Amino acid sequence: MVLHGATSAQRSIPASAGIGLRAQHQGQLLDEKPVVAWLEAHSENYFSSAGPRIEALLRLREHYALSLHGVGLSLGSIDPIDGEHLMKLKRLIDRTAPAFVSEHLSWGSVDGQFTNDLLPLPYTQESLAHLISRVDQVQNALQCTILIENISSYLQYSHSEIEESCFLAELSHATGCGLLVDINNLYVNERNHGVDARRFIDAVPVTAVQEIHLAGHSIERIEQTEILIDTHSSPVCEAVWELYGYAIDRFGACPTLIEWDSDIPPLEVLLGEARKAQSIIGKVHDLAA
């Protein structure tokens, strides 16, 4: 395992609230430069070597701290990791010097065929060893540490033998990777599977948690069963805000992102959600002072 620290060009992300960067907001962000601590971009949207999208990102990078969040590495698959994907991601990292680079605790490909979803893993010793190897491979290729995010899921494996929080803790310990805790995903899984979100928060190592995500979800009903779907298409619900407050009490002030990926509202709505997160972070600062 070979890990390298931040380059001098990197701008650290403060323990403040940021928003996900969406194409329809790029122009307004460039023109108005609203007050927000940082932006997070989906890595795969900026793999082109040239063009208006990457040029806008580079211009925004001059004004805002940045993180990169990927969905396409399929870390849990047994397919070989895509070397071209890694090359493009490394090029993007070199061009933008992000403070964080993150991916998901998931898989999504079989024999080179990709699903349009982040699928859960069985939490076993075998899959843990596989993930350790894969994260080491990615971190060596990228020459930086990455963050791994817990996902929402709609099924569980009966032969899982390790709690998800312990699985992530062991993965972080073995590889040096950081953790990205998605609070909405925890809430969705709690409602769908009956797992204890607060127990997860209590169990993951505080020192490994470097970023938090907040988002909205939708509710589907199949006969008498209610299923929460992690759609990122609505405001953060009150129950998730309460769970976020619990997480901030444990982890301390932590960089927090507002995600909104579909039914995307005006920029001011995202900024308003970020301000709400910032007020919760501020209470931690006030209590610590």
C-alpha cells in the first residue's frame, strides 16, 4: 500500500456545508459566486479532456474547494478494475486537486456489463479481503487516499457475518481509506430493514469519518409494504435531520454535503439546505467553545 498526501495545490474542505455541483447550476455559480463552503462533483461527468463542462469545473475550482464523488468503479465486483476509468480519474484528480475523492461500498458489474445501480455486498470475511485488495489497488493507482461511502440497499444477504459498520471500520483500518457516512442511506436502511442507524454511527471510528452526505428520498408502496428509495429528489426530511444531529454530536463538526440528483430545484433551494446543515454544525462549535 503506497499512499501520498495532498499536493500543495489542494484546498482543504472546511468543517462546513457544501452542495453537489449540477450542470444547470454551473452558470449561476460562476456568475454570482454565492457563499457556500465547497462543491462536490460526480467524477464521471468530467472525464473529458476538454469541453464546456470540464472548463466550467476548472473555473469553479478557482473559487471553491472541491471533492470528487464517483459511482463507476464497482469496487465490490470481481471484474478487473477498469484501467481506463482509473486513468481518466487520475487525470481529473491531477487537474482539479480535490480535497476528497470518494466511491461506494458496492458492486455493479458482471463480465463487463454494468447495472444502473449501486448493489450491496455480503458482509463476510471473504468480501472484506476482496475490498481491501481493491481499495489498495485504487489508492496506489490514484496516488491518494479515497473515502468509502455506505449505500442504501433494498435487500440483505442471509449469510452476512459482519455488521456493516464493523466491515467499514476494518476496511479503513487495513487500507488507510477514510469513510463517507451518508445519513439518508442509514435512515433508508433503518426503515427498509430494521437496522439501527444510531448503532452504526456509534460503531464507526470517529477518526475515519471525513465527510457526511445528506439527501432526500421517496416512498413507494407495494401492497401493504412501504419502501424508502434513495432518490436524492427532495428536501432532507426531519427524521434525517435529527439523525444528522446525532451524527454531528458523535463525529464533531464535519464537512457535510447536500445531494440532489433528480427533480433538481433552483440553486437557492440547495443553498437553503446547506444553511440548515451549517446551523447544526455551528451548534457543535458553540458547545465546544
